[in-house]
Amino acid sequence: MKHNIRIVVNGDEYCLAVDPWKTLNEVIREDLNLTGTKLGCGTGDCGACAVIVDGKAVSSCLTLAVSVDGKSIKTVEGLAPSGEELHPIQESFVETGAIQCGFCTSGMEMAAFHLLSNNPSPTDLEIRKGLSGHLCRCTGYNQIVEAISLAANKMQGCHCKKEES
Amino acid sequence: MRLPRFEYFAPKTLEASLELLGQKGDGAFVMAGGTDMMVKMSHGRLKPRTIINLKEIPELHYIKFNPQNGLEIGSTALLSEVLNHADIIEHYPALIQAVQTMANIEVRNMATLAGNLCNAAPSADSAPPLMVMDAEVSLVSSRAKRKVKLMDFFLGPGATVKNVDEIMTAITLPAPRPQTGASYMRISARCGVDIAAAGVGVAIRLESEVLAEARIVLGAVAPVPLRAVKAEAALVGRQFDPETVQYAAQMASEEASPISDVRATRDYRKSMVAVLAKRAISEAYERSHARHS
């Protein structure tokens, strides 16, 4: 029997009828066609499927879609305020060359978003710990750490300007 | 990687979930974080007919501490909530040591201690520190409530004394006593995410400078988290000195009966138990020294 759920994804409200055995990853990618969120290992080890549910980064492959009824979800498509510009995290990934094949990128960026929301100026070690659940098969970890460090600076810059004005 | 088909319920009260569990009988499973169950299901190793999600039950989602009664962790409190709880950080650092090595941030934002215990993997990181600190678990069915010592909870890989009609509602730890200290040390190929190749939990109580009580539990080196009674006996009644610690660590290594698998060989695991035991005993001793009042 399908269950009716109401979720807010990147600010848009969706009412969906879902089978209980559908994962949040399947619903995001297949029903909502938001394919920025990837499916890597399917076991919570690689981080490619990370999304933010009610402010917390989780593995969408290990989450039943029915279980997020009433919750608010952010995917990589919702990082930037509009489809035109990039979020400072995304800008930094581009600027430092932190994207190789790109498969891990959206998960890495969501982990970075979660980290910087809780710790606006992390050390390199804290960044590495924040990414410990994320694998990059291209192994470009140094640039990813660099990108998040740069993003932290940019976002603090934005924050200060806002406070000044 | 598709999941098998099942029916799903998310009751709002413990009473309703117990009633459902009784009604549905065999094939009904309760789910907390789901991070172990989802993997088993997608690999075809678990085919539930019914899943009862406990996460919508407010009365199971809490962490309570007070210096008289100790710590109580509700069964749907997240690992990340345990990890960031100021009282647990201050009074139960051995539990923090275990939880911070478990999986990764995303999984810790979903998974629970109760789930880690009910999944009953021999390598469950939370089991050794909780066992040495004398944890009890509350098991509730629609007919009865009982408390079981975690030391008596595990029966084998994936098997526990919890009956199919019971739900684990809480994990309790006694209040920290003066001159006690505990530690958990583990080793695995990768620092995070990976399952432990070996883990050692130690708790001790000092009387002036004598080791009055000792508890040692070994993880990932037997079908269940294993109490190392000979190693404990090697400590009790003695003073903390390098020879005593070395001998107890050697006893722990002898008591371990690990398998060889993809993570580590039997010999490596036995050697590592000695190393980890030495470190954990030393750290537990230092902590018991620091806790005077």
C-alpha cells in the first residue's frame, strides 16, 4: 500500500504517494528527477548520496522515503539560492579544481554545507573528519579540503558584510 | 539494490508499537536508525514482512543524566546526540571513544546505540565500553518490562536475549563513582567507517592505590563481546605497575578467540588485543586518578 507523504525539498513542497520500500534516494532521483544526488555504495560507506534532512546530513540510500514525511530536505540543487549563481562552496570547488569525475562532488558539498553550518571556521583536520564518510575514487582529497577551507573564508566574508550593512 | 517489499507503520506511542508488534508476529521488525537493517535488506539478508519505525515516538527520544541516578539513553537518541552530550563527554568518555569511531557523520545522524546493541555484531563498538561500565538495557513487551545486564545480553552474532515481542526502550549506566575510570581502544584498517578488527573496553576502580575492581571486555575477537575474566583477575588486588599491566594484557590476548577474515588474521587480532588492553588499562587508570570526588 502506498503512503501519502508531504515533504519540502529545496523550498518546494511535494505531496507524493510512495511505496514504503522506496528509499529517499530513489524518490529524489526518480520521482523528483533531482539527479544531482548520486547513489554510490548503497550501504552508507561512500557519502555520494548525502542530503540534509531537517538540518542534519544523512545517507539518502539508508533512509526510507516514508520516514521523512513532514520533513524538510536540501539537496545539491538547493545549495545555490537560484539556478544561475553558485553557492560559495560550489564556487570554491570550481576554483580549486576539487572536481575530477564529479561523482562524489554533490555528497562532498552537502557534507561541507553540514560542517560549515555547525563549524564556520574548521581546521584542516576538522574538515578531514567532516569528510570521513565520503570517498573520492579520483583521490583528489587535497583539493577538496582546500575548497572547503576557501569556502569557509568566503562565507565568513559574506557574513561580516551582512552584519556591517 | 532495491529493497524487498514490506508494510510500514510509524506509531506515535510505545504502547501502539508494542500492540502492533504483537499483532503482526513473526516477520515484524522494529527499526530505529535503520542503518544496519537497510543494508541487510538491500543485500537480501533480511526480508521483513512488517517494519515498525520507532523514530516517531517522542517518549523514546531522550538522553537524561543526573549525578545520583546516572545516565539513561532512550532507544532512538542518535549517535550524534550521544557524541555531543556535555554530561556524557564529561562523565563517560569511554562511550564517546566508541561512538566517535562508529561509521561516519551521516550514519551517526541516523543510527542509535540501541540499534547497535540489538544488531549484535561481535564488533559492535558501543558494547565493550557499555558492558564494562555496568550498563543495563530495558526490554518492554505488551505484557512485561524487564532490565537485563548488557553483560548477559548477547548470545551470538545477531542473537540476543531480547524476545521477538520485546522492544529495547533504554540503556542505563550507573552514576560515575569516585576513583573509577574507563576506556575503549580499537583498531581497524581505516580510522573511521571501517568495522573494528579488535576493540578493548576497560573499567577499573581504585581503593587508594590498589586496583579494587576491574572489568575488561574484548570486541570483534569472539562470537559475542567477550569478558576477559583472567585479565580482570590479573589486575584485582594489585597496584598499577608496568608488569601487572603487561601480564593482564597478555591474559586478555590469550582469552581472545578471533577468526581470520578479510579485515585481519587471527594472530594479528590476538597481538592487537594485548596492545589495546595495555593502552586501555593505562588510560582507565589515569581517569580513575583524575576522578576523586
